[in-house]
Amino acid sequence: MAEINENQEFETQIIETIDENGETVELELLDIVDVEGVEYAVLQEVEEDDEYDEDAEVEAVLMRLIRKGDKVTFETIDDDEEFNIVNEYITSLYAEED
């Protein structure tokens, strides 16, 4: 769970979650997008400094963002169709920026 204050300058937001192996994983919040009225977070796994590889392909993690009052939670996207729609939208956004 993380809090996001949209009135302040964007600061690096680190989200801790548990992966499918029960390991704690730190993810950096890169972007929040709205797709068909639902907010989604674009996250990237935080790498240790000694693991950084400039040439490595970066994989994004997509999660549904749920706001309840001041609290924000992130949920996995289990539905393949929903995931594909969000992935295509985000891919098109970043392609336009390049």
C-alpha cells in the first residue's frame, strides 16, 4: 500500500509487494494511466546498484490501482483481456513519446 499526493512534485515512489514465490519485491512507480475509467500503475522492479545493466531490457509491471480515501492499493490484473488492453494502451503511449 502506498500514498500518492498528486499536489506535490513527483517523487520516486517505491512499492513493496510479495511475488508468486513469497519473496518481497520492491517496485518503482513510473506512471499512472487511466484506461476506460480505471487507473493502472506502471511499475519497474528496483535493481540493486551492483545488478544494474544499462543494456538490459527493462520489463514493466502493470497493476490496477485502487483508491480508498487516502490509501492506494495495487492489484494484479488476472484477466488476460484486460491486461492486453492496458498493455496495448501503455505501449502506444510510450511509442508516441519516442
